[in-house]
Amino acid sequence: MHVTDTRALDAVRKALSIGGTTTDYNPDIEPDYDDAGALWASPDLRAREAVLGEDSDTGFSAGALDLKLRKAMQLELKSLNHEVGITFIFVTHDQEEALTMSDRVAVFNAGRIEQIASPAEIYEQPATEFVAGFVGTTNLLTDGHAQTVLGHEGTFSLRPEKIHVRPAATPAGPGEIAADGVIETIVYLGSGTRYIVALDSGITLMAHVPNRENAEDVADVGSAVTLLWDTGAAFPVAVSQDNPSGVAEPGGATHTL
């Protein structure tokens, strides 16, 4: 199938800063991975839906593009989707891409759907430990560790960015949980910094501090710190039938505790 609405190709060329117009487009030429604009040359926009993704017939693979080009293409395709008014079914292993592109996300595990929901609900309220670990990075608190850290039994997902790194002995405020520990590892990521903290209770937590927060005064390896998070930040999740260990591969990291 080929594009018949030339607005699509023109819009993509503009987003990718690729020269030329649709008058240069030859519908008899198959998509060429060397021409980023041609990656979009196959969905038939007259149809009611189009399947895009790594394994689809369109030839589309965002993974073949560099990061900036891929992000530009994601936003342009999302805008185009609303403009032409058809359903795009997007198949990807890239969790950020799925959250960026979708109005609704279906997460599969061993051929079965674990959860269907909006991107925000998938990330903030994962139904199972597999979803929590596959979409993004999380701390999975299970069994006695959940009881020790949270005061509740069960399995909980605590996202690293929900955790604040503060000087040692910082008291918990109203509606907060505090845990004291020592920084074991620091990883600078550009947009933020990741901390692995060994808690006094004997377990470790991963915290992600965005650059807008200044943790430099407490952020040396070996420093004693207090981790703080809102009581509602730890979200209860069900144990996945085909994933009792909490390992999510391929995809986001799961820090199982």
C-alpha cells in the first residue's frame, strides 16, 4: 500500500528537514531505509487503520533512525494521526516511544495482554509487576521488604523519580515515608542523576533526581542520606502469572527487592 494523501509525506519531510516535495515521490519505488522520508511512504491513509512498527509491512522502523530524528518523527506521526482521522496500530519494544505515540497502550507478556490503558495509567498505575518493570524503571518491593520499608505486605512499584535524596536524618513530612541509607553508586545521565542507596534496613533503592533538584551537597558515594517519598508513590501491583520473578525483558529495568 502507498500514500495517496500527499500531505502526509510533505509533513514528514518538513519534520525531518528533508528537502523535496511529494512531486518527487514515485509510488512504484519501495521504501528505502537510507531515506528517512521514504520510511513513511507505505501506509494507505484511505484505510480506517494502519499498522506501523518494527514487524509491520510498512517498512517503518524508528530504531533505524538517530535519536533526534526519531523523536521528531514520533511527534509528526502523532500529529498526522489526528489530522487524517484513522487508527494507527503501532508495534514497538521502545517503552518511551509507546508512551509518546499512543492514546492507549496494550502491554503483552508471553502472548497475553497484561494491561490496556492510557500511557499515564500504564506508567503510574501498572496492573502487574511485569508492566511496572517493562514500562520504565522501577523498584519492586515484595514480601517482607515491603513490610519493612512501607509498613504494608504485598508487592509495590516505587518509581525512582518519586524518591527524593536528602541529607541524613531529614525527618519525614506529613504524608511522607523516610528511609535512611548510604549512597553506593552514582550515575550521571544528563537530564538527571541516578542513585543506588543501601538502606539501613538491609535493602537497596534506586532514586532518580532531575537536574532541577540540587543534591550535590549530599550526593557523594559513601554519604549518609535520607530518602523521602509520598505515601501514595508506592503503587500496589499484582504478581504476573508468567513473571513471578519480576524480570521484564526486553525493556525497562526492574530493581526487585
